[in-house]
Amino acid sequence: MNAEGGAGSGLPVALDAAGGDFGALPNVEGAVAAARTGLKVLLVGDRVKLHAELGKYPGSASLPLEIVEAGDVIGMDDHASDVRGRRDASINVANRLVKEGRASAVVSMGHSGASMASSLLTLGRLKGVDRPAILTHLPSRNGFITMLDVGANADVKPAYLAQWAGLASTYLKVVEDRQNPSVGLLSIGEEDHKGNALTLEVHALLREAARRGDLNFHGNVEGRDIFQGTTDIVVTDGFTGNIALKLAEGEAKVLFGWVRDALGTSLLSKLGGLLVRSSLRGVAARLDPSTYGASLLIGVNGLSYIGHGSADARAVKNALLRADRADQTRLIARLKEGLETAAPVGTD
């Protein structure tokens, strides 16, 4: 992410420290690691449990960490709509800290649907956005591609995808200084007539936006185009995008397992492995989701980052640092400025 854009708020980042598959353990460890870099973190959750977890880390009392009490947590098996009636749930408390100006951003490794619903209900939407989407960066031949939605909206309307294309274009313009980012629509073929009913309707909306000069629409792209970097942006529904994201992450782990096994089959291969170890580590870091930590929920009126429920401490740390960098670049203010000058795409 570009470091330009002016100073941020200097506020702490609120962490839903009760969320995720493993509860407080990786959240607290990641928060401690982030705090040791100087980042201020608000740990939201059960005060007694969080104090007990912090006690495992010598010197944590002197770190810029503060606990904010939340007596409830939305579990991974709960329904996303539960956020409406559970005011004291950790994700709701964390989002209110942002709304009230006590935190610069919220980070959660908990229930992604609940995280989205809470941020949407608490922070509201940016003007011209019907539904927010989870935006992530994936490594590609040309550096990275921006893909959305990767899990916020399983059921969508064509207008949503068209809006996300415009929103992601604005994001890359203001954050990465890409003046004319290209947009691809994920489909089962490059030809305009390929795809299901949703894809065909979205294609027509994007083609019309391109005709007006509002978007740089490349056309349909296939799954293999994602990592080729055929376009800067790939848009799809949250159901398909989430499957594609987790498929890519799972395949990367399997692939590196194969490489590791192959490099240990003989003395010669082990020697070769020593020679390429540093290079392989660099590749592994690019493919490891923990390197990115969490993905931006774009379209809400505040900084909200959502990570995997299985996230480890490294992912939590990197998510907190990523959220702080977004605040330092004034991301929300710059998105608003960009959306004010951009033509509306796919309004419903």
C-alpha cells in the first residue's frame, strides 16, 4: 500500500480479541507483537480472560495495550443476524469504538458474516454503495491483483458487482496511484456470451459503464487469469470469490508441501534446497495469507478488516499493522473524495 496521503488519526486499532476459531490465544499474541512495534491496540473481549492471556507475556503491562470489556461473542456457528440483538458482542463493541472516534479501525478474525453485518449496521455505508464487499489482494505474475467480493455477499444483484468494480477502481486510483485500472469479470469463458444469468447481466452493466468512460472494462476473465494478472481487478459474487480464494490458499500449501518433499528425497536435492531456500521463503511469504493478515471490507464508512477464523498470531499482527497503515494514508477520506468525482456505476 502506498504510504502517501497524509498523517492518520493516531488512534488505536480495535481488535475483536474474542473472535476466531481459537479465541483469545492468537489474538492476544498477535496484539502483543504489534504493540511491540509501537502500535496502540484496544483488546475487546472478556476482561478476565484477556488479562490472564496477557499475563503470559513478560513486559506486556508496559505496552500500548488496553482492554475494553465485551461480555458476549458471536461464535463461528452463530448466525450473522445475531449481531442485531447482541449489543455486548465483542464485534459490536469494537465497531462502536470506531464509530465513537475512540479507534481508527476494527480488525476481526471472527465470524465474517457477523463482522460485515456489525460494521454495516454500526458504521453505515459510503454514499452510492448498496452493499460492502470484502476486497483482498492476491499475488500475480505482475505483482498483485485486487479481487472482490471474497465472502461478504453470497447472494447478490448485478448492480452490486458493477458498484464494486467502480469502488475497486477508485480504491486503486487513490491508494496505489493506478490511474486507469482494468476490470475483469470472473466467468467460465472469455467470450461475452459465456456465463450464467448473473454474469451476463453484470457484463452488460460493465460494458455500458465502459462505453460511457466510467470504467476500464477488459471483459470476462477465467480463473487462470487471476494469477496471470490479466486485469488489475477481478469482480465476482462473494460465494464464488470465497471459494476461489480458499482454493488458491489451499493449493499453495499443498504445492509447497510437494516442493519440500521433493527437496528431501536425496542428498543432492537437499543440497539444492539449501541453495534456493531464501528464494523459496520469499515466494512462500507472498502466498501465505498470514502475510496480509486480513482483507478490507470496502464500502462501509470506516476501516473494517476481516480475517480468517483460523488466523494465527502472525496474521493478527499483520492485520493490525495493515489497518493502521490504512488509517495513516487516510483511506476512507480519500475514498470519499474519489467517489465524489467518479461517475456512479450500477446504482440500484
